[in-house]
Amino acid sequence: MRKLTNADIKDLREYEREREQFLAEIIALKKKRRIPLGDMMTVVFENAATMRFQIQEMARAERMLRDEQIAHEIEVYNDLVPGDGELSATLFIEINESAALEYWLPRLVGIEDSVKFVVGDDVIPAEEINAERLTREDVTSTVHYLRFRFTEAQQRAFGSGPVRLIVDRPEYPVDVTLDDEQRDEIVGDFAA
């Protein structure tokens, strides 16, 4: 998938003119790319469009006007644009209550290592992007950035299904089969 450049990011005035329509498109796109993992986790598969949205919104919120500022954001967010044979995702631990956070976040340390695709007989584990910034020994982060690397054969098998996304933790086991719409949307990232 092609990485983003400064040319992909609109200046603030131009973005304001397209923002309403672009926001609607991204909401619809993320709806297809969002997969619940049990009651308290969700994974959203990222691509160039979702990362462009993140950068545009960051630039808008921070009133970024200089090319160097935009270039820095592009460098950060391009890590989440999948490369050839890859899928990239953001894993959210969606807990709102303090007591539940205190209970679960220490128990889910290393959760990023437990998220895997199952395609046919193959298991494709997640690799955490920016692990050095997000990994702690005593408590996990509520957001993790994941990458999955697939062989060409695994990519073909992904396209024909079935495809499962699992969390193999005794305290939080999850096994979700992607529906056809989810699989068809995400498999496009391999060819983009």
C-alpha cells in the first residue's frame, strides 16, 4: 500500500471544504473495518485513508500550518499504513469504569501478543508497532498498534475465507469469524 506524503494532506481551508463528506466516508469505511473482540475490545484495520483522516484531524485540531509539522505527523502515522503483504490495526481496550480498568489492565499485559489471525491451518500473530513506547510490565495500554505479516499463499487463503481473529488468553478468550463484508474490505489492503 502506498504510504502518505505531504501532497496527500490538504491545507486547513481546503480540508474544511471537504471535511463533512470525508468524515462520512471514513465513518462508513471504519464501520466495515471494525471488528468487536468480545465485550471490551475492538480492532480497527487501518489503511491510507484512515491514516489520512487521522493526520487531517490532528492538523485541524492543532492548527498545523507548516510543512515540517505535517511531515512529522505523516512519519508517525505512516507506520500504521500496511506494507506489502501486511495488515495493520488499532486494538482498543474499551473500558470506561475505573474499577474495571484497575482490574483488567494489569491482567491484560502482553495482550498484543495474543491477537492472531487463523487462515486455514496457518496462525498469523500480531506484532506490536511502537512496542517500546507502549509496553509496560505491570499494566497494559488501552490502545495497541498491530501489524500482521502474511505470505502470498496466506493472502490468497484470506481472500477465499474463512478467516478467524482470535485472542488466545485464558482470562479473555475470543474467537471471531470475519463475515464476508469484513473479509472483502480488509483483503483489499493486500493489493492496494
